[in-house]
Amino acid sequence: LQKMAEQIKEPLDYVIFNAGYFPDIKDNLDSVQDKEAMKQIDICALGPLRCVTALKAAGHLPGAKNAKVIIISSQAGSARWRSTQNKDKGGDYGHHMSRAACNIGGVLMSEELRSSGVPVVMLHPGFNRTEMTAKYSHIWDVEGAVEASEGAMRVLYETGKVTMASTGKFINCEDGLLIPF
């Protein structure tokens, strides 16, 4: 990441961190997948932190322009929504824990970069029809999963609205409303 950051020669307008890993595994109290959970945390939670750290060290945050940092997260990281969406079943521990860690990391980065005028926002793109969610293809239609191109347009729309007033927020790109942590 340091090499990537050093190769950037122009001021940044936006940094959109989009990475995810959600393996098709059984992950519940009968079969906890701790190694896979750590891999998810490494990618989904520590990844944005590493990227922002490298950009800041290279002088890009803040830079000539104050870039907006966007972290594509998931409503799966909302502890409050788990009692509705995972009611009576739990499971997918690595996925939910990695996204919750991602979200708190985003909030902490937003506080650290606040005085520099760099907003950090977490966005949930909605339920998208991707290889990563293919294990749920049987509910794509029922749950309103959209093509990735539509999810990307939602993300770009919300990204264009990011200001310091929205720093530290967790926004649902399906409707623009805040998602509770």
C-alpha cells in the first residue's frame, strides 16, 4: 500500500475502499470458522485502515484537496439490525464481526481526520447480485437484490453527497437513511 500511495501524483477527490470476502461456509456455534473469520476481519476491517494509513503517510490525507474517504461496508455490521435479520438463527460470525469492526474503524478514522477536514463515511450499497452473494441467490428476487451496476450507481449518488456533516455516518444507499450501529 505504501508503494501505491507513493505513486499517486495528483490530488485525490475521493478514496473509495471496496473490498469484501464472504466465503460460502457453515459458520455457526456448531461450526465456528475462526481462520475464515480472521481472514474476513483482515480484509474487511483492517484493509480500509491500512489503506487510509498509507495515504495519510504519503501526504494525501489531507492533501492539496481534502479527499473524501468512502468505505463500502454492509448492514451486516449493524448490531441493532441483527435481532431482526438474524432473529433466532445467528450465524455468519466472521462476516458480521468483520463488518462491525470495519464500521467502528471508519468511525474512529472519521474522528482522527475530522480536524483535517477529511470526511470518512461508511456506505451499505444494498443487496447486490454478485459472486460474493451467490450463496443467497435463492432469495435475490424475494429480498430485492439488484445488479452490481445499480448498486454502484447508488454508491456514487451517496458519495456525491458526502461532506464533513456526514463524517462518521453509516448510510444505506438503498434509501439514503442512516443505519444504526
